[in-house]
Amino acid sequence: MSVPNMPIGAVAQAGQSVSHCCALASYLAAQSLITSGQATGLLNAYNSAFGAAAASLAAAAGGAQLQMESIWYAGTLPTALLAFNTAAAPFFLDTRPNDHPIGNWLAIIAAIGATNPTG
């Protein structure tokens, strides 16, 4: 099997960043600090971009690391991170203060995807 040319640290960084983003969104939604529409939009972005079937943001957070590893082995991690960011970003606007924490994670995820090569 051919392993993509990406340092394993980058895969861990991607997995942890996506996990933190989803976990934080789950918490913010439970506290009614983001809308259910935003939470659903982020979950749909996760499932679509990473080929997952997470039933909740908490489940997405828990499975993100393993999901990133399988995508890395497929050689599509940067593309998947970009797709996630592109799909999720419109739900979190800079003009709404409660959106800033998720927007910050999305910026980190976009940077990880943009700076890491793939197989």
C-alpha cells in the first residue's frame, strides 16, 4: 500500500482540530449559544466532507481522529479539510460573537488543509 506523503503529526493535528471544533459546537449548542441550524450545518459538513455517518456533534468529535487517519491513507485529507471548511464556514459569521470560537477552529482547519501535501 502506498502511504501519502504527509507527516503523521499533521494527521493528528487535523484530527484534534476537527474534534475540538465539533466538541465545542456541541457544547455551544447545548448552552443555546449557537442555533440548532448551525449545529446541524456543522454536523452535515462533517459527514459530507469526511464520508462519515456521525449522529451527533459529540459522536463526530469522538470519531474525528480515526476518520482523519482513514482519509489520510486515501490521500485526500487536504481536500476533505477544505470541503469541511467550505461547507461549515457559512453557518458561522464574524459578525456574531458566539460564532467566533467555531470560526477560529475553522480557520485553523483550513490552514492545516492548505499547508499539508497529500500522496
